[in-house]
Amino acid sequence: MSGSSDYGKWIAAVDRIMKRDWCIDTAEAGLNEGELRRFWSEGDVPEAFVAWYAAKYDLIRFESGYSQRSPA
């Protein structure tokens, strides 16, 4: 990948996957542009980057339909 357009698409894909699976995006995860550009420039595909990040920080996957219920 090269160019700011490709980087923007990469970030959008990472954000979409993170929002879908963990209800956070790169900004909410505390990732800065320098870190993100480094992973992007190394050729990581969005799915692989998100999987690595989730494993590193032991994120718990968001499951659609989950609701927190108070004990009866």
C-alpha cells in the first residue's frame, strides 16, 4: 500500500473491525497516528493488525445481542 488514500482506507477498515468486535475505534483504543502508520507501512492487513492488538491487550469480543441483566 502507498499514499495517504490507502492509509485512510486502512484506518477506516481497522476502525470498522474494532467497532464491530470491541465497540472501540483506534482513537478510543489510544492508538496514535505514528503507531498506526508504522503498522500500515509494514504491510499489516487490517484484520491481522486488529487480531494482534486484541490479543496483546486481551480484549473481550463484543457479541451482538448481549445485554447486562441485574440479578433478580
